[in-house]
Amino acid sequence: LYTVINISGLSIGLASFTLIMLYIWKEYSYDKFHPEFEKIYRVSENQTNEEGYQSTYATSFAPLAKYIRDEVPGIEETVRIYQFGSVNNTNAAQITNPENNTKYIESNFYFVDSSFFDVFGYELHEGDMSTALTSPFSILITQRLLDKYFDEQSDIIGKELIVKNSRNEYSFIISGILKDSPENSHFQFDFLASFTSLNQIMPWIENWGHPPVYNYIKLSQNQEPGIVQQKIAALSDIIFEDKNASNREFIMTPIKDIHLKSNRENELSSNGNIMYLYLILGVAILILFIASINSMNLATTNASIRVREIGVRKTLGARKRQLIEQFLSESFIITLIGFLLSLLIVVLTLPIFNKIIGQSLHISQLLNPNFVLILIGMKIVVGLVSGAYPAYFLSSIRTASLL
């Protein structure tokens, strides 16, 4: 009965900790799948009005990319992203396949520079990354939408899609098929069209007033971000030679910090909050601590019943170190069993947990080497906490008192 109660409590506590850590791990991993993600930054803008009120935007304007390339040393590449469409008063476009007249309203339609794949780690399933976004009116479509638009998924490259906003419609040619954007990315897309197309559709795009775009930069190797930030911040004096220069400021945000630490207007997606993550982590540690203390209390109570055994072992020559090793070994064995059962509980309850939190966590995350180290460390800590006190307490009692 003691063993069943102890292992049950441990397994539930460890399972709760593991589920919470799976969520935290996914949130913390946002945008870290990009090669050299430490070098990728978004350049945003702060604007201050005459009353001193400051607006912080995730966006800036299309000409900024050229100014950064020309005026700021240490920039390896820049890329611009613009969300297209205004159907039904939303940022959406109507996409039509003229072959079968398949027609849908899509909100994840973006124009990007041809340097897109040089900056980000998104991949093509079919097509040439070096040329897929160079020609005007070329477009990429994600794998998940192939069934939606095409009756057959062969020979998609070269086919036509009609893109319509509230004003006009345009003919695009598919130049490649995108692998679906990872879930832990702040930029979710279904269609990517070449930015050179936008120069023809909206010739006024290259201005400092409207429409806003998302500007990203990739720093050169060993380039100090602080120095680049100073030079980018100074661009407002070069670009805006009037009194408005002091009211506009350009800010660099590391791409790895966008999801958890950025809360600007016009974000590409709904972001998380690093403070909530710290709070949830505290809850996970508290649950683990309670499970460990409960296990320690049970172990202490059970060990007090075994005082005669300990007394006899001491009489027969057992040393304090041997008794400590015995109690700790028992604790680690019970913790190991609870740990294995907790993994089973995680596998069985993960679909329910995903529904509760509105996420799509995968059991495969448990196989990540760093996550495995966390779980092993958790098991060692719980084993030590639950077994250390009973081991040292009971091994220290005098033999005569025990008998």
C-alpha cells in the first residue's frame, strides 16, 4: 500500500511537471530553428506625437531596407515582408485556381524579397530557392494547401493562380512548393509572392508613409548588435531631415525574442508573454516540490516502522554510509518507477492537454536531447529530495535507541 501510494503520487506529480515543461519548451523554442538565428533581427519603428505619446510598431517602411544596406556596415542581408489583400475589410486575398475554379479567401498571403531564404530557415519541398522569388508574379504555395486547390499534386510548378484584392486581380505562376511553416514560428504563411510583383501592383510601396512592411536583417559574422543598433537608430536623422526626425526611431529586436518579449502594434501573430512563462515554470517547480515532499514524508513514516531492521543491521556491522546508500537506492528505484509511469500518463493525456491549452504539442519533443537531460535531472532531484532526509535521519539514530 505504501509503495502504491508513493509511486502514484510521484507519477502524477512528474507527469504534471513534464506536460508543463513541454509547453514551456515549445514557447521558448520559437524561431530558433533558423540557421544562425542569433544574427537575425527585426527592425521596427517607434513614433512619438506632439503630445509626447509614443506608439511602438512591429512594422517600418519599405525603403528602410535599402538605407540599411547602404548606410550600415555589418549587414549580411535584408528581407521585407508585406501582407497583401483587403477582401471583406480584412487582410485577406481571394485565390482562384482557373483550371477547376477553386476559390478561397486566404489571410496568410505575403510578398517577400528574393533574399527570403538567405535570411530565414524555411525550406522548399519543390523548386529552386535561389530563383523562386526573383521573377515578377511568381508565387510559392505550401504543401498543406495542395489538396485544397489542385485535384492532382503532380506538375504543380508552372501552373497559374489568380490573386484578387478589393481593387484588381493578378495572374501569378507557381515557382515552387513550400514546406509548411513550423508551428514554433512567429511568421505563419500559406502563400509567398515575389516582392518585385508588389513593385508593379503598388508602385507607391517605396515610401515612408504607407503601407507599412516588416523589415528583417541578418548581421555579418561576429558583428556586434549594439553597434548596429546605434547606426540604425541614427538613420532617422539621415532619412527625415525635418523636425519629424526626432519623433521617429528604429529599433532592432532579436527574432528569438519576438514571440515572448515583443508586444508591439501590428505583430505578425499573437505573441506570448515571458512573465506568464516564468509563472507557469514556478507552478511546475512547485508541483515537483510537493510531490517530492510527499514522497519524503511517506518514506520517513515507512522507515520509522523499520527501526528494528536498522538496529539489527547496525548491530551486525552496517555502517552509516551503507544505510544511507540503501535508503537512497530504494528512493531512486521508486522514483524511476514513478518516472516511467509518468511518461505513460503524459502519452495518454497529451491530446486532452492540447485541447485545454489550444496547442499541438508532440510527444516527439520528449526525445529532444536537451529535454531528455531536463527529465533525467528532474528524476535525480526528486530521488535525492525524497530519500535524503529519511536516509540521514534514521542512519544517525543510536543503535540502542533503535533496539
